[in-house]
Amino acid sequence: MTSFRLQRLSEQIQEEISTLLIRGLKDPRIGFVTITGVDVSPDLSRAWVYFCTPGNEEQREQSRSGLQSAAGFIRKTLGKRLHIKQIPAFEFRYDTSLDRGDKIERLLSEVREKEGWDDPARVRGSAEDVARALSDSGSCLVTSHTNPDGDAIGSMLAMGHLLDLLGRQAVLYNPDEVPSNYAHLPGAEKIQKLPGEGPYDTTIVLDCSELNRVGPLPSADNLGKIIGIDHHLTTKPLGSVYYLDPGASSIGEMIDRILEHLPIELDLTLANCIYCSILSDTGSFRYSNTSPEALRTAAKMVARGVSPWDMARQVYESQPRERLLMLANALPTLSLDSTGRYASILVTREMFESTGASADMIDGFINYPRRIEGVEIAIQFREMDGGGYKVSFRSRGIADVAAIAKQFGGGGHANAAGCTLSGKFEEVRAKIYQAVEATLNG
């Protein structure tokens, strides 16, 4: 093999092993390791893989032993990725040329920047990691954020059915009511308002990266291993096993990817739940997260038997009377700023009491201010039972509303986010308007 091809193969091997390390090889001995170089023998029979890691000589030897133990798995994985006939046998060696701490720190800093470790938009973990963890699980608790939307409900039900097909015991939990327009989904009646005490072997958290956004949970000792599956912008994934992809349209899309690594066939129950998840979070395929992958996944569900018309009718065209009465009360609060760049709507506790509507029935109200021509940011204020206001934001794409929500301890996507503030309405509104104006003017 020519020296150029050997060099290219060495670079490919270094890149692939570095990717595996970022995703997380499971041996606890490996620690924080950076691959610094690879030398491949001309006959491709052997490869010397050089690494560096902080710590003393004993810790370095532990890392080397862990890497060497994983050599077989790494070779098998690289064989699938690189599509070459012969993968060399790996021998891991500590890179003594980087012993000085300043060089190590400089190299690690360069790697962090190159790999985008601090970029909240990057993918962390993988569908394969989650599939492996689910296969190893026993009893499972499946949950999502409070005030669940179509993505939360659809993905919870898809995950619950997936676990059933794997032969695992699963408890589906959310403290809030299933919104009426998602109650038709198969298995919706299985979602409990209490999680039970457990103990659970595994807790699966969908569509959020913070446990404080989930309802009351069993004690930490009874949660077992935590698996986080999310597509929000965050720099810190949830759980010891996770799959975080901010580029995914929905959790349903991500669950379909997980299915590819499990001995399960896509059935109509899974297809309906996954399709509903994608339909809901893309706003009927109208929002900016309607990617080619989202459309391909939705088409796959339709090919399996999902009826787009039946789903749309159930989700969007079967509204309870109380919802329309609630909308009639909320629309008169519509407020547009003097520049026409942002607008808001208010939902109060008194409106709920007078109409008999439930919290899930206001889903979509924020779209009314968003539809006004010229409005870049739509805001919805919802008065909470315990005081304070839940504030939701929607953006047409120019402004990052997740950054606004983050100022007040919230979060979300660039085009859809939220937060909660305490205080009187006039005070809360003034703070939010000020932050929105600063963002638009900036």
C-alpha cells in the first residue's frame, strides 16, 4: 500500500476511534482519553494507536488496559464503518511525547474545539447505545415533561409498546392529563398519574434533559439506570445512557432510529405513535424542523398503514366545546406591540374556571399571535394555579427564543421555548417584553 493510502487509513482509524471514545466505550478503566496518532504497518496486519490521558502512570496503564480490552469491539465497529477487507490488529501505546502537562492541555483544548464538545447543537450518544441499554433492561419507568404535547405522548406510547415487544415490564407515567386530541392513540389509557415506588431497573426520560421538568419521581435509589432521549439544545445530556440530537424533528423520529438496532418489526401501533409525534412537533409539517429525514420517517409510517387523514382529524379537527369557549375568552387579550414585531396572548385561571376547559385545551393558542403578518416572536402568558406565569415563545426563525427563555431559567428550541416566572402579570409581562425587544433590536 502506498504511503499516501497508509497515511489516509491511519487518519481514518484515528478519527473513528476518537468518535467511539466520544460516544463512550463502557469500560470504566478508560477514563478521559485522547487519540494522538496511528501508525499502520505496510501489510495492514498491525496498527499502533497512540493516546494521552491525564493522571499518573498507574491510571495511564488502566486506560491502556481498557483500550486493549476493547480492541476487538473497535475492530468490528471499524470494519462496518470503513468498508475495507482487512482491519489491522490494534496495539495501544501511551504517547510519551506528550508527557508535559501544557502540551496535553493544549491538545485537549484543540480536540474539544475540533469535535465541538461544547456545541449544544451536536449529537451525543447514539440510537445504538440506547437500543443496547433497552435490551439489557428489566422493569422500566417511562416518562416525559409535564404538560405533555403530542411529541411527549406519542413517544411515550411508542416507547411503552417497544418495551412490550421486547418482553419488558413498563410503567408509563405523566402527572398531567393526556390531552384529549391524543387520547385516541393506542395505549393512551395506560399512562398513569402516579409512578409507583418501584424499584425500577431503568427510567427512560423522553423529550427533556432535566428531571425537574418531570413530575414527582420515586427515590433516586429506585430509578435504576437513567436513559435520556431528547432533541432540545443543551450542553449536558441526561442519564448514564443517552441519545441527544437537536437536529431531529421529534422524539418519534429518534425512536424509529432506535428500532433499527432492535429485533422488533415496525407494527401499526408503533407507526401511529411515531407518526403522531412527528406530525405534532413539526406543526403538521410546516415548521422549520420539517427535515427530509422527518418526511422520510413519516412516509415510512404511512407505508406501514397510518392514515394521515384519520390522524389529522383526531388531532386537529375533533375539538371539545370547552376549547372553543376558552379560545373565545383568550383572543380578546391579543396584544401587538407598536412596531408589530411581537405579539402576545393571555390565559388566566378565571378563564379555565368559567369555561370548564383543562390545561391541555389551550395547545395551539400561541399560533394566533404568531400568524399576524410581521410578527417575529409570539408570546403566551398562562396564569398558574399556584401563582406566577408559564411563558411560551414561538419564533418565525429570525430570533432565538431559547436564548430568551434561558435568561429566566427556561429553555427549548430556537423557534419554540418556554419558562416560568413568579410575580404579578404586569411585572412578568414587562420583564418578558424587555427581553424580547432586546433580542429583536440586537
